[in-house]
Amino acid sequence: MRRGSGAFCSTRALVAALVAALAATTACEPVIDPRAIRHPVLLPEPAPPSAQWIVDLVAGLNAPPQCPQPTLPTMAVLDTDGWSRAVAFWPVDNFDVCYAVVNHRGETPTTIWFSPVEDLVARTPMPADTTAGVDSYAFTAYRGRVDGIEVSGDPDHLVSPVRHLTVDLGLGDLVTFAAYHYRIPSTGRPLSLTLCTPTGPCRDAH
């Protein structure tokens, strides 16, 4: 009986020691969230060879210092007319993104922006230009996989519907980047556009 009781007590003591050791380890060692580590992001739809002109154009411009030079594999094109206008983006890592609004017709310069992804998710889409009569793009982002994004309110000035691409930033952390092409009224009157998804609240689109 004593041997049996002793064996039982020893087993119980061993389990207690293991639990205590595990608790001590958990309390003393920081728990690292893998999402908090910066890493490259792979695009599900890299830019096609026909977008090389965008890569070449961006390479010749002054970009924010945080923005690496894009390549076809690291850049996604959301909208383009194939030779003069486009909106494209390339992730810096899983936290930040760079995007370019390309205008090759000389009305307004091509511009490159750098932004934290979370800022794009939280704010009203930023227009590339607000000059009366000029075409512009707006670029934004949504948390998760979002389909059916639509712009409403002033269809006469919407040049193209919303184009979007969902990107996995890592470990299933999905973000949907979206852009739309519109024209500022030549009269200078306010432009009323609303950006809506099938399930979430609408955003002021301009």
C-alpha cells in the first residue's frame, strides 16, 4: 500500500511541478504575436508584363524614402487604360503600403504615396487630385475579404467602377485594397460620392 501510495504521490508531485514550471515560463517569457513581426507580402495577382511601363515610370520619379522600387512581381495594378492612366500599389511589408496614381497625359503629375495599411482602413479615401475637370483616382482599404464594393451618388462623374484585390498580409490577416476612377466636375461644384459594401457602413468616397 505504501509503495502504491508513494507512486501516486510522486506522480501527483511531478504533474504539479510541470504545471508550475509551465506557468513560470509563460509568466516570465513574452508571448510574441507573429503578426507583429514585419515581413514581405506576396501578392495573389502580381502585375502582368503589360504593366512594365508603370514600373519604369515610377522608377524615374521621386518617391517617399520608405517606398522600395516596385517590380512586376511586387506590384498590383488595380486599374489602367494601358498607356497613360493607372492606379497601382506595392506593399512595403505587412504594415505599410505604397501606391501610385499615374497620369501620363500631363494634366497632373504622377504621384506616389506611402501609408500604413491601418490608416487606409480607418480614413476616408484620399483623392489623388481635386482640380476641377481633372480625372482622379482614390485609394482605400478594408479589413478582411470584401466584395461588391460600389460607388454611388454621382454616376455621371464615375469613370470606372471600383477595382479591388484582397491580399493576405500573413497568417490569414486579409486586407482588401480598392480604388476607383472619377472626374472632378468642371464647374467646381462639390462632388457627392459614397463608397458602400454589402455588409459594412458606407464611407464618404471623396
